[in-house]
Amino acid sequence: MSHPFIQFFDDDTPPEHALLGGKCASLVALTAAGMPVPPGFAITTAAYDAFIAEAGIADDIHSLLLSLDADDIDAVDRVSERLRSEITSRPVPKELHSATVEAYAALQSRFDSPVPVAVRSSATAEDLPEASFAGQQDTYLWLTSLPEVTEHIRRCWASLYTSRAIIYRLKNKIPNEGLSMAVAVQKMVNARVAGVAITMDPTTGDRSKIVIEASYGLGELVVSGQVTPDNIMVDKVMLMVVRQTLGDKHAELVPDVGARALVEIEVTGPRRNEFCIDDAEITAIATIAKRAERHFKAPQDIEWALDRDLPAGENLLLLQSRPETVFSSTDSGTITIASAGFGIESITKSLLSQAARA
């Protein structure tokens, strides 16, 4: 049975993890559930598999990774460089390229003028309940042309074989057989404020709480741990703030329209010393986080943004919802911290550092 190379988030096709990877499957599921997701499409794992097969890279992937030792960093680096070079240099099948061009044009046709997009990796081994794989592959923001998009789709494919990703899979015994990569191409959010939310207290496992982290601009500085965001704990039932800690929020990532790129700028003046989201926005974020948890029937680690181009009450958008994997579900309630500084990992590190200072 053949599978499509392209699946739009809103085309009413059920999400299939093997075809979409973790991130794209989540975006399709959120869209189907009527939750606010920026429009976009997935370049499916069928596209990646067709490229790898036609480019003749599959044998190299198998042979080079077969006996690799995660502790031999030099060997991992050599294998990584070779595989990524092959993926970024071999020709893409014409049918796949044409499908990508048509999908990009169809996405742009939804808007009055061209919009920038994000290109985001969505591996089949990520966002699984038993593995915290966030941050292992690449995301590229504010791309404004088709050549940029097609180039960065290749880079997402190649990011399956960064040294970091290879070592992670080796150490966690994640097999390379059947490993594949989808890619999300999605309208960029012009974020006034963005951040993450988890539908439990990651320091205790208390599922009656929601923890929100928020900072100015795009959320990448939050999920990568580069800024100290505002930290807010909400009672999940009453949607009342239980505790809030003002973050430094010293920088924000914003678009430079003239340069057609993102720039990091300093946050100055009163904005730095006040909370970046108000009570109504806290309630809205907590409410939709609860809704995502109910939909997926498990605690969720959510990325969200408030789009400055949309009116209040319609500006909250979801960029990702993945299963929470940091707080163990075992009876002992052991906390484990993943190495990646993304999403819930960022929240947990922040909360634990606060607890240590208390």
C-alpha cells in the first residue's frame, strides 16, 4: 500500500504516528479536535523513505550504524558527518519535489500575502510515552521562500543522524530499523508571548496542578533554557493561580521584517519587571492545557504562543503537545531529567533550581 508524501493538518485524515512522526501526529490530532493550531502540512515519512531508497543511502545507514559504540565519540562524529552529507547532497525524486512545491503553494494561497513558515522535524522515535526525545532533531524558523523551505527539509532529514541523536538512540536502545522522519511546514506565529505548560507539577507529580512558563517573543528562548521565564502554578480544578514567580526575561526573539529574519533583542524597562501574561491569558492557557490532556488521556507537555497579529481571545495557539515523560509513572515517583533542555525539561530544571534555592 502506497502512502502520500503530503498530509495537511486539516485534511481530515486521521493521524498515523508511523507516517507523521510525533510532532506532526500531535498537530494533526490537535487540529482534528478543534484546538487552535497554525495551519500547515506534513511531509510524511513516506517521502523520507522514498528519498533514502532512491538516493541509495539505506545500505550506508545500516552498515555504518550497525556496530557503532556510543562511547566512541570520534567514530560517532565521523559516521554522523558522512550520513548528513549524503542526505543533504543527493538528488530528491522529482515526484517528491513536485508534491512539496504544490503543498507550499497551497499553504501560501490561504493568505492575502506570503507568510513566513517554520520547518520542524518530526521523527517516528520522538514524543513516545516512554522516551523524552524532544530537541534531538532540528527546527528552523521564519523561512520566507520555497528554496529555503526545501533546503531545510533536507536539514531536518539529516538531523536524524547528528551525533547527539545517534548517541541518544544507542544509549536508550532505540533501533534504527524502521526509523524515519516526517517534517512539518507550518505558518509562523508572530508571538508577543510564548512558552510551555505541563498539566502536572513536575517536582511532585501532582496532577491537580498546571505549571506554565512564559516569556516575551518566540518560545525558543524558553524551551532552550536561554531565558528565565515567568513561572506560574495553577490549580487545575479552580483555574486559580497557586504560586507565581517573576522571571528575569532579559531577551526576546522577534522578527526583523527588513532583514526577513529573527533577531534576539534585550528586554528593557518595565516589561522586564512585570509578568508577561495577565490573569485572563493564564486562565486561557490552563484551560486549553486541560483540554489537551483530556483529549490525549495523559499529562501533556505543551508549547503555546499568543500571536500579536490576532485579536485578544483568538490569539492563543498551540504549537505542540507531547506526553509528559520526565516524572516517572512508577510507584516510587522517581524524577528523571533528560539531557535536552527543551519543553518539560526546561520547566523541570527551572523548578528544581528554585527548590534548591528555597
